[in-house]
Amino acid sequence: MNASDDSRWRRPRSYHHGNLKEALLEAARKLIEEHGAFGFSLTEAARLAGVSPAAPYRHFRDRDALLAEVARNGFERFAARLDRAWNNGVPTPLSAFDALGKAYLAFAREEPASYAVMFETGFAGEGTPLPAAERAFDVLQKAALALCRALPETERPPVRLMSLHIWAVSHGVATLFAQAELQARKVPMSPEEILESAMLIYLRGLGILPGAKP
């Protein structure tokens, strides 16, 4: 057998992927943006990643396992981004809180596929919260706690409840602006402006901002 004959027995070059898992995650995110979280197969993800149909099974038992990893991976980056934006409340809790809100919306806008799987598919831990999701929520709790220090102890709202309010409003704004129909209506305010105004009203209502109470 000569060298040319031997080459026929080698696996295709595409099968030897430098980082198969990351390539499949990237392929999945692209397919999710085009077809939705449940609009593609593991075989299609393999094809887009440039590997054989059998290759994904080295890391994922099925498409749902791949989607669960997209969610976990997304929350890892999401938590890190929120933490950087909060920056331990520097230079001030209010300015850091504003940066935190902008970071939240930026992630949803820049990584729509990950964001959709994280919050809309039920793959964020299958009943058990993902550690990264907990870390992301913990950043919101740190921000809420820092903001509440401006109030007398007897007037401070429950930190966890306040954090849930902040998350709900942020998620609502991010989700609304992800809809093409809303964008087509040319809403006169940006998502950042809407979130900022909503949080100003909320914080004034709690008495955290000056002039909030008579």
C-alpha cells in the first residue's frame, strides 16, 4: 500500500476539530438565531461546525443537552459581564447600578440566542438553578443592598425581593426590544432610556433617591 492508498483510510480533516465543543456551541447559537431554540437538529449543528454527524455525541447526548450547555455557557458570560459592570459599586452605587442595567441590555442585544435559551426554554438547570445563574442574581442583590444603605434600616425593603423587581423590569425591557414588531414601530426611546426611567421611578418610590418622599 502506497502513501496515496493510506490517505483513504484517514478520517476527514473536518472531523479533527481544534475545539469541538466550542464549535458546536457557536453553531447552535447561529442556528437558534435563525430557526429558534427547537428549530434545528444536532446533525445540523454538526454540519455547520464542519464535523461529522457522529462527532457531537462526544460531548452531547442529544440536542437538548447541547441547548442546556448553551444556557450554562451563556449564564457564565452573563454573570461575568454583570459583575464587571457593577464593579463593586465604584465609583458610586448609583452610577454602577446604571452601568449594570446597560450591561444587562447589551448582553441580551448582542447574544440573543444565548439569552433566549437562558430564559425561555427551561434549560437553565432543569429545576436546579445553575451556579452561574445564581452568581448573576447575586450581582443584582449586591447592587440592591448597596442602594438600600441610603435608607434607615427600618425602611429598607427585602433585598431579595428588590433584586427580583430589578431583574423583572430589566428582563421585560430586554425581551420587548427583542421583538422585531416593536422595533418596527420606532419606539421613541431606547431600551436603555426606558430601563433608566423605570429604575428612577422605582428607586424614588423606595425613597432611595433625593426628593422621593414628602
